Amino acid sequence: ESAMTTGGPGMVQALLAARDAAAPNDDHLRHTLLIALRNRLAAAEDVIPNESVNTNRNVLVAAYLGVAGPKAASFLSAELDKAAPALRPDMVRHVARHGDDASFKALVASLGRDGLSPVERGQLLVEMEKGATQAGRKPPESIQKLAESQAALLMEQPATRLVGIELAGAYRSKANNLAAFVADPTNSESLRLAALRALGADAAKAWTGVLAKVLADSAAPVALRQECGVGLVRSDKPVVRKVAGDAITALPSGLQDALAREMAARSDSGTELLELVSKGKVSARVLRDRVVSTRIDALKNPAIAKRVTDLTAGIPLADAAIEKRIAAVRAAAVGKSGDIKHGKELFAKHCAACHQVAGMGARVGPQLDGVALRGVERLAEDVLDPSRNVDQAFRTTVISLKNGRIVSGLLLREEGKTITLADVMGKDVVVLAEDIEDRSLSPLSPMPAGMGDRVSPTDLVDLFGYLAAPGG
């Protein structure tokens, strides 16, 4: 801590030397010295000799990435072309967010220079847009045009198509190409999902027919159908939401539940959901869903609340159905350890977007190493009724926007003028702070509650078997 303000102008060099002398496998000491270096750079105005920069460039970059403000951004902008390629995306995002006009202008020039591969340029342009959004600044027209041309180039080749899709989404370009990727059933699920997400919040309004066709396609991947349906019911246009309402009757219960949960987040679509229930197009059971009922309560609309009470009179609580499913898993597990290979496939398909085990998957939700020690019954409860036992750190953040929409998910980070949540699919949802009317913490888990609709009790036994032996 004393390194922040004491030790004179040679302290930076001393910290660099100490870190260089630390044993390569002493991660704790090396990290501690990096933190001390970061604190020193943030608190002091030391002039770092060029020789020290040249021999310790990547360490200094890593330290400056943790320092907010134009001073750090100026250093990172100057070193961008010389730093390790793995550090450049974070450097670009930092400069775009924290840099002054001079640093930002230098960044623009750097991204247009020769020597960058199309993929690297595309990735760096995406990071620039992220940082600029966090700072509330807009990339110049030259960058917009560069991004559009690079996106078109990258989307031409299958090997670089995903990068091109992400770039097109970041700069809201090439919508025709993106919609075509979503609609084409010969494309992979991951590519179609990426293209749908790249179309952004206006996808349902501009491409209603494409989303409706995918939603109704029973052969399309469930995750893709769900995102198309959610996009439709989130629309501010009643005519767009009606398209989803017309399709919902023919959807399997898991998809019906997912759309009902989204419709319950707003008064207008919530009222439309109740109308569908009253006409028998959707089972009244969806109104007993814990997520649906919690969101309807959050609307604080007495008329909607009364209608829910009337429509659910005599309908058994959803918890009874959950208990039956838990009992079925318990019965399926008797005398069986599960098919580990199949369990690994199930984890990759249903869990890895948010959870990690044995280094596989994303660390959005709780890490699952050792979770199998809880036993089959508790694991079944956690999967089939995720809101039954929710750690405080993983509760749902509920944000009411000024346009009437409710956004919810696991809070990932607050950066500059944006707040990022992870939704039930593990996808980032970025909200501008200025658009928020109210924010609260819900007792519900962000984990989707419909797992029992997508996998059988035997599947869950296989999944739990993999969690018990993740290296299997």
C-alpha cells in the first residue's frame, strides 16, 4: 500500500524489478506486485524511462488497464501497436472509454492502419464500440464506414463469419445479411443465434416475418425459437406482439412458459397474456409460474392482479408439479451413477453458457466443481426449482425502464454509463443508466425454471453423474 505514495520516482522501476525477480509459479506474489504497481501508477506522476517501457511493456499495460482516466488511456493508446495482441482488445476498450480527444483520435488512426488482419481489426472495432458506449461517445463516421466494410468482408468467409456478425451487430450494419443468416436452416445454431442477437432490439419490428417463421418452425433449435419469440413479445408494437400471441398455442409448454415470463414484464403484454389464457390459447398454469407471478406483482396493477386471481382459481400450485419431477429424478437415480459422456453433452448444451465445471463453460453463475456432493435430491431441487435456494450473490436484479419495460438478470458489472446483466440464456443485456426508472433485487434466481421441460429425469441423472466426475 505504501508504494502508492512513497518511495520516490524510482518506485515504479523497483516494483517492476521485484515482479520480474518473483518466481514464475508464485502467482500470489506476482499479482500482489501488479496491484501495487497499478496503485502507484494511479496515485503518482512518475516518468517511466523508455528502457523500462520497452522491457516491461506488457506488465505496464496490464497495470494501466486497471487505472481509470485519461493518463492511463494516453499510455495505452501510445503502446497499442507494440503490446501483445492478447492485450489489445482491453486496451482499445479502455482508451475508447477513458481517453481524451487526442487519445481517441490516435485510437481511430491506429485501427485504420495497415498490418492488422481482418479478424483482429474486426475484434478491435467491436471493443472500441463497447468502450465508446460506456463513455457516452459516438465513434466517428470513418470508423462506422470501416466497420461496415470489415463486417461485409468477414461475413463472406465461413471461418470468419461469426466475427463479422458481431461487428455488424456492434455498429448496426448489414441487417439484410444478418436476417438471412437467422432464416437459413442450414446454418449452425450458434451462427443463427449470433446473427439474431446482432440484429439488436429492433429485430422484431424490422424482421417480424423472419422471427415469426423461426418461432413456428418445430425443427429449429429451441434456444433460437425462444429468442425469436422473446424478441417479438418485447416489442413496443402491438401488431408485432400479436404475431407471437398467434403462434403461442402451437408451442411446446417450455416455450410457452418462456414467452409468458417475458410477457408478464409489462402491463401491455401482460394484459395480452391474460387474454390468451382467458381464450384457452395458453394454459392458466403459466400464471402459477413463480417468475410470471413475481413479475405481475411488480407491475402493481390491481386490475391485472384481480384477473390473475380469477383465472387461476382452482389451478394447483406449480410447486406440486415440481415436487413430482424431483421425485421422478430421485426414482430414476436409484442404483444408477449416470452416463458421464451423455451428461457432459447435456452440460455443454444446457449449462455451459452460465456455469463452469472442470474449466468447461462460462463463469456467469455459480461454479459447479464439487456441487455433486449435495446429492441427487438437492441437485434436482437446484435445477428444477432454482429459486428455492438462492445465494444472495446470485439473486435476480430487476430494472424498470422509463419506457415501461422490465429487464431482469444476474448483475455482472456496472461500467461508466452502462449496467450489464446476464439474462436466462447467459447473454449480456446492457442497459443505459439514464434509461432506468427503478432498480431492485428479487428473491428469484436468474436461472431459467423450465429445465424439467427440456430434459428427462434420466437425462438429469446423467448430468449429475458428469458433475460428480467432470473429468470422465
